[in-house]
Amino acid sequence: MRRHGFLLSRHDTDLWCRELHIDLRSLARAQRLRRRRRRALWLLAVLCFVAAVLALLWRGLS
């Protein structure tokens, strides 16, 4: 495997691939957490909006 013009040994290649795999897994985990957090914020915003509309309707009917 060539990397920056140097020929890596099998051991170096294995280490590099292992580190890359760990980095990709941690990146995927971070993306999942970010997506989950964004979804939770959207849900919170929708619930707040619904609560505000219901409060206005309840006050208007009273």
C-alpha cells in the first residue's frame, strides 16, 4: 500500500487500516448522536408550538 510515496509494510498497513477503521466508527457514532440530538430538538420545538396553540385556544374559548 502506498502512502505519501512510501511503501508501507504489511504491519504498518494493518495498523493504519485499524486506526482508520476506529476513526470512521467514532465519526459515524458522532454523526448518529448529532442526528438524534437534532431530531430531539425538532420534537421539542413542535411540542412547544402545539402547547402554545392549545393555550391560545383554551384562553380564547374561556
